[in-house]
Amino acid sequence: MSSLKSYKFRLYPTRTQTEKLEWTLARCCELYNAALQERREMYTYTGKGTTYNAQAMQLPEIKEIREEYKQIHSQVLQDVLRRVDKAFKAFFKRVKVGKRGFPRFQGRNHYESFCYPQAGFSLENGRLELSKIGHVKIKLHRKVHGTIKTCTLKREGACWYVCFSCEVESVPRTPYTDEAVGIDLGISKLATLSTGDVIENPKHYRQAEKRLAKAQQALSRKKRGSKRRKKAVQRVARLHRKVRNQRNDYLHQWSRRLVDTYETIVFEDIAPTNLSRRARPRQDEETGKYLPNGASAKSGLNKSILDAGWSQFIAFCEYKAENAGTVQVAKVDPRMTSQVCSGCGSVVKKELSERWHSCECGTELDRDHNASINIKHRWLGRSLQETQAS
Ligand SMILES: [Zn+2]
């Protein structure tokens, strides 16, 4: 079993190369429109289209009349004709079901890519070589796995990118769904998904965290400038690194699974103000004691690690999603996500310590599960609260 995987990398062509890329793109666009024109005329007069092969056979002739087309790799030109063929096949399908909509001519600004479908390019030792264009500087921010099947050059605004479609031996993974998932980031748990799944904070991570806190205390007892203090500083730094690495490993694993499973991953937009609001300790009005709401402990170092974990997790998902190409990460306004009922939209006020969401409408859910569903709904534009208000 094998599957296709796509990669996208930024290119840094020289000025001459940029001109060549632009020029190639313009010629491809021209050829596309010419091939479309031929097919349109055929269709108008005969009621039939023509085939890809019939058009491709004219390429040598075209090159004789328009010498500049010799400067473009023949497979690139064939690929243009294949695109026209595809557009027409889609058109005939539409006609069959009684719809119209002739394939359109492409404007220069909308025709933004050309492709080497099999050959004419190579990627060796971190260098991209394109036939008829040259060695183009590429930023390989990740390793390419599998065999490159196609190489597409793409213009986006003023930038150029290359997309590789690679055949890779497929590894068993969670089935891909075109679903959106809402994610509530938590304090004791790393995250709760709108599916009800929970991502725990790993045990070893907690242990390392404790050890770090101890080392930190030990450090504060050492005299300034002493040898022992120096050692303690090193120990804290080492543990810090360890905690960070362990956390990152864990976040990498989970962000990978999310990106492999869902098409849209929705987080709360965690601005620093939201964080502090969320973690504000609550005092008992009479005794002045801090209530056990799980928030008071989240100060200082613990909190900074926690915060870093959340934004790191989102960042990992974002970058993996971008690499996957087909996955997006969205962020929504986090206000009221834990208070609104995901079932009916009414507001069910609760303290941070209340871990269960119980609504008159019959919705009974874990607090964080309810919040994650709201996060998903908010992204879907189905914020129940908004619907109610309007
Ligand atoms: Zn309800």
C-alpha cells in the first residue's frame, strides 16, 4: 500500500529565474487558452470535444511556429493540455446532468502554477534543479519522504513555492475524516476534544515538574557566588531542558495525531489576558482562604510552563497542518465557552471548581467537553449564544 503525500517549500529564485518562471507561467496560460479555444470551436461546430492525445500531437508543430515554446520542458506543456482535458471532462459531466458552464479562459493573474508531472526536475543535496530554468534556491524546512512524483511551481503573490507530490509507503494511521474538532486546553488535562476524548498530561511530565520545583527551591537557599549555587543553577537549567524536551515530545505526538485525523482543528484564541483571567485564584469571601479551584497553584514557574505548553501545542498543530496542506487550524473567541450550554445555548453560570455541566435542557457533560463542543460550534458559525441573542 502506498499513498500520496504533498510537500510545499518556499523558493528563492534569482531575479533572472523569477523572470523565467513568470515567463513560463505566461506561456502556459497562453497555451491553456489556445487549447481551450480549439476545443470550444470543435464543440460548437461538431458538438464534440477533442482528445488530449490529439492536442498533444500538435505540440511539435506549435514549437515550430512559436519557437519560444522550445524553451519550456515538453512535459510542462503536456501538463497544461491535461488540465484543459480535465476541465472539459468536468464540463461534459455537468452537461450530462443538465447543467451548463463552459470551461473558462484563464486570466494571467489567475493562472498561477505549472507542473513537471514526471521528469524535468531533480532534488539532490538540498538543491532543486528545474529543466530550462536552472538551480533554484529552496528552503527545505522538512525532510521529503518517499519518491517525488510531480513537481509543481506555484506563484502566490510575489512569492514562489514548489509543491512535491510524493509516493510514500503508507503507515497505518487513524482514519482521515473531513471533520472539525474543537479543543479545550486545560490545567489538569492537556486538552479535551469535542469528541469527548481527553488528552492527559503525562505522568513523567508531572514528576519532572516536581523535581524542577524542588531544584528551584534548593537553588534559592544557596548563597550567592558560592560553588554550590553554581551547581544548583546548572541542575535547574538541566531539569528545565528536560521538562521542555519531554513536553515537546508529547506535544509533537498529539499534534501529529490531531493533524492526521481532522481537517479543521479549532482552538480558543489564548491571549495573555485570557490566561490570567482564567487562572485567577478565588478567595473565600468570609475566611479569605483560597478556594481549591485549581487556579491558585498556577502561578510562577508552573504557570509559565503551562502557558508555554498551550501555545506550543497550538504552534505544533499549526505547523504540521501547514505541512499537510489539507488541514487548517482555527482560533475562536474563548469568551463564555465554558458557561454556554452546547445543547441549547442558554448560559449556565458555574465556578471554575465546578467540573460538570448540567443544564435544564437535559445536557449533562463534563465541563471541558461542553466547552470544546462550543469551541467547535463557534468556528462553524453556529454559536448558540449568538443565535439566541439575535
Ligand atoms: Zn442546555
